Amino acid sequence: MSALKPIALKKEGDDRLVIEWSDGHRGVYPWTHLRNSCPCAACNEERAKPPDPFRILKPSELGPLKPVTISPIGYYAYRIVWSDGHDSGLFTIGNLRTLCQCAECVK
């Protein structure tokens, strides 16, 4: 049996990514869910802190976050560059599969 891998990535509407997987699964990934699940160290550290109610938002944080580019990193991950310039999170193939938000996966 071959390793699970994405065979097609496409934007669906303005708010989500759809990944067609080699096993026939159609994964759905809202942009906000992917951004909030960024696996980089800085985002993990930020999520571990209690929210700061007095934090001042930067202008780039006021608009909806969108991906600028999605690039494969070898055969194991994808890097997403976001509209706010953030680009340090590498979404591994396994991580992407677990982040799926389709009706079947979020039961």
C-alpha cells in the first residue's frame, strides 16, 4: 500500500482549501482553522499564553487572513505564506490530514 498523500489542492470559495487525498478522501480546511492551527513554535507559544485583552492589533490583523502561497516542502509538508507575512509553520502531510474539517472528520 502506498503512503497517504495529497493528489490535488484547490481553493474553494474565499474561505477554504480542499485537498483530494490518494485514498479518495476529500478534505476541507477553512483558512481560519489552518491559521489557528499553525504548528510553528511561535504560534504554539502564543496559544499557550492566556489571551491579552489589551493587546493592540496591527493593521495586518484587522482584515481577514488569507494564504498568499502554498508550497510543497519535499514530499512531507506544505508551507503556507499568509497575508500578514507569517510563513514559519510547516504543515506535515499527517498534520494536514488530522486538521480536516469535513463532516466525516468532525463527527
